[in-house]
Amino acid sequence: MEHVELAAAEMKQASGVPALLAAALAVHNQIHDRAARIRVRLALHAGEICHDEHGVTGTALNLAFRLLAAEPLEQALAGSPGVLAMIASPWFYDEVIRHDPASAPAAYRPVHIIVKRTRSAAWIRRWDAR
């Protein structure tokens, strides 16, 4: 699993990434047989992380993985003909998505997640095939 570190100024530029990713996945899936098709769950969050001899750790990273494992996100992708479902933490939605019209904040729906000991609000958006 990879994580991407973005500076505050880069976050606004990131609004175009989901559409590009969904388009690339759609192309991949069109030219490959069913066994090689890819569908993606993507978590959007930001926070501090720590590097140590075992890798990367931190509460922000833990929340990102809890968001990825959330049942509402799994259900959103399972119930979609599309290739991409995204879940944003409350912080990411409020500080980044909500203020950027290019991020289409109205396309996100609020959900509540419970994963292990984590209980949180979150925002989900599906990139359905059009």
C-alpha cells in the first residue's frame, strides 16, 4: 500500500487525480479480460506520519486504513458499475474538498464508519461509469 505526501498548495491540484485514475482504470479494464480488471477504493486524508525502522506509522495513517476498510465504502464500490469509490475523512472534506468546486463537493454523501475501535464521520463519492 502506498501513501502520497502532498503540501497544502498541492492538495488543490490533486482534485483532478480521481478523474484521471478512473479514466485510466476504465481503459485498462476495457482491454483486459475479466480476471485482470481492477476496481479501486481510495481514502483521502491528511496528517502527520512518523518514519521508523519498521516503516511509516501515525494516527493519520491508521485513520486512512480504517477509512479504506469501512463497510460503507466497500458497499459503495460493490453497488457501482464504476471502477473507483473514494472516502474522505471529515478533515479532508471540510478543509480541501468543500472549498474546491473542481472537487465536486455535492457529489459526496455523508456516512458514519465503525472499524475496529474507530468511529468517525466520512464522505463517500463513487465514480460510476458514464
